[in-house]
Amino acid sequence: MTMFVGVLTLLSSGCGGDPGLGASFDYEMPARFVVPTLQAPEDQTEYEVYVEGPLQPETWRVRLDACASTGSAARYIWRIDGEEVAVETRCDGFEYAFPAEGEYSVSLVVEDGSGEQMAETRVIEVRDLLIFGLGDSYGSGEGSPDVDAREEGGARWQNRECHRSSRSGQVHAAQMIEEADPHTSVTFVHLACSGGRIYEALLESYEGIEPDGTDPIPQIERVAELAGDADIDALFVSIGGNDINFSTVVKACVLGTDCHLGSPAIDSVLERTASWACDFLGSYEDDCRAYLEPDTIDLDLLDARTIFDIGSKDEYVDGEDLRRDGLDDLPNNYAALAAAIVGTLGVDPGRVYLTEIPDVTRDEFGELCAWPTELPGYQETLRIAAQQVPGVTEAEMEWASTYVLVELRAAMRAAAEMHGWQFVDSVDARFSGHGYCSDAPWLIRLQNTFSFQGDANGALHPNPVGYGAYAETIFEAFVAAQ
């Protein structure tokens, strides 16, 4: 954090114990962070800059405050790097426009009516923290739109193409950093895009979760374009889940039985009970049922183990994995991202914060969430339909918990250690007790995503409380690294 050096304060004693004339000042950078005004639906396609004013202003305004001075001061004389810049009669409210970030010698001279003067000199640092939020749906705010689908006009996002929301944990972490230290300001740029992968979004173009026909700039390239010559203080990165096809794995276990054994079949119990998981959704009930009861199912897409380990079978051409997905490709994908962060952006790897994916498979007692393999009674079925992941049995959930999520987190940690990134590894611990089937979940359930945003994409993503917990972990990791 900001450090003060070269402090000199001179005080003279007054009569009767009253403080004599003394000079003392502090300063603050006016906050720049602001959530942009929500755009009209037809305009929700731009990258969002969460700042008040231009991304790179010509000068940096700093507010100087001399009200901690003592005695009966009549004038406050301010000098910057030895040059007098202002003479004030009030102790507060003086702002100075510094030409650039960096260290400056600031002197305050207080003078009383008799001409007596006292002074304080400090070296202050004018510092704006330039932070970019990159990655996938956990970074974009998927599952928690700015305005949900139950409101007039339907779900609205800061960016519809990427399902980018101001409720994202990355957004709130930047805001917490802004509010934590008055001596710095924060410029935050939100680029994460739901469905994004390392190659398809960060390193190469990606059309988004709701394509609008444009060909967006890859996120790393966009960071370079927006940052220009400015130093980047932090990259908040959520990436890796789509590289191992996590959402496809979840769908395979929802629609198939024994999805983890390599020879899945269509889940007959789910076929008979799917409608209960979609009750009470009104206009979105048919969309929910269509997700759970597709007319045709490709059995290859129900082989969750293969999809997780090496990717979808039909993506191989002459033995080459063109999609570069699956757990087997994840280390190389992270290596390519690390090379781009250093080579294209010139960012110190220690300023990269890779966020962990939490285990969402257990309730508040640590018990696995589980869809029944046999039909229970009516009342119990309603309760299960409300709290469990449809079609995902205890055996499938245990595989997801002890293999899929464990291996994913291990790969993320290994990449962070190899490439010198900060690994935000307290996410899983913080989410403990708030899994999908908990009485107090920090996640969006499948039936809720249809009513909240009108599609299936929000399932198993944090709700606003969950994103708040995400923000806290990022904030704590950032502060600890300073």
C-alpha cells in the first residue's frame, strides 16, 4: 500500500495546555470506480469500463486536507516539489492536478495571524490501480443478471453477449479495493465472458454466450489495446472450467445415468420426473423441460469422463484435438496464457490472480447432493426437485466432487505455481456448507436459472451472496500480495 517517507512535523506549545500552531495534512485520491448505467438491451454489447471519467485521464486529481493542523492558522500554503501552487484560507477542499502517477514531495506551511509559520513535508504517491477482470462465466457474473427475467422486459446485463453483470465477484472485489484505501483510486475494466476458454476468448476471438454477429477482440488483445503504456496492477482471472468442459460434464450427468463410467445411458428416472423440477416457472417452464427432456440425445455427449479427461470425441481430426480441451490439454493451455500475459501485456506474473473453483456438491452437513435412483413419494419428490441437481445421482456427484473438481483445482494450483501467479485458493473453503443442495445455497439452481435469466446457462453459478464471497477472497489475496 501507499507509504509515506521523509515526514517532518514541527509543533510549538501553546499556553494553558492548548495546542500551538502545528502543520499536518493528509490526502486522498477521489474514487473513480462506478458501475456504469445499465444500457438498453440493444446496446448491451460494449466492453465495460467501471470508472468515472476517461480510462486514462490527462491529469490525476488529488484532494489535500490540512484540517489535522493545530492552532489558529490563517493561511495554508501548499508546495509541490518545492514550487508554491496554492495559498488557501480553508484547511479542506484543495485539489491539485498531478501530471502523472508517481511520487511527489508535498509541503504544507500553516501561518497564523502574526506571521508565525509551521511546516510539514511528505513524499506522497499518486497511484491509480489499473485492474482488468478476465475469463469465463465465474468472472462475468453469469447466473446473476443486473435485472432478472421476472422484471418487465426480461433479464438485462451490462453486456448481453457475454452475460457480464455488475454483480460479478471481480467487480465487487475491485470496488472493495477502491473503498479500502483513500490514498489510491481504482480503474476497473470488466472483460470476462461467459462460456470463455483460454484459447476461445482470452487468446482468440469468441462470439459470446449470446452471439450478436460481431467478432469480438480476444481479451488479452483488448487489455493491451486499452492499457496502452500504462502499468497494469492486477489481472483477475477466472478460467479453466470451460477448458475441461465443466458445463458439458454437468449436462451429461443430468441427462445420463452412470455418466462417469464411460458407458452411459439415458436416465430413465429423470425422464419420468423431469417435469417436477420445472414446475412453477410460468413462461419458462417449457424451456426447462426442453433442457431436461430433449427429443434426441447423442450418447457420446453423455460420456462425462471422456469429455472431462480428453474432450469430446468428435473434436478429433486425424488424431489431433482441434478444440484443445479436456484435462489433458489444460496445462498447455495455461502455459500459452502465461506466455501471452508476459509477452503481449508485459505484466509481472505476480500480479495475476487466478481464482479457484469451489466444490458445490455438498450440503451444510457435508453430505453429497443426490438425485434418487428410484421414485420416492410425492412430497419427498417435490423437496428433492427443489434442492437437488436433477438426474445427478450420489455416485455421479461423488465422482464430480472427488475427481473432477479435485483434478481441476490441482491443475489450476499447479499452473499458478509454475507461472508465478497468485492462486486465490480460499474460495472452496469459504463456500463450504453452501453447496447446491444446502438450505442456504450460494449457487443458482437449475430451475431458478430459467426464472432469473430465461435460460439454462446460470445453473451452478454463484448467486449474489456467492459472488460477494468470491469478491472477499479476491480482495484478501490482493491485499496480502501488496
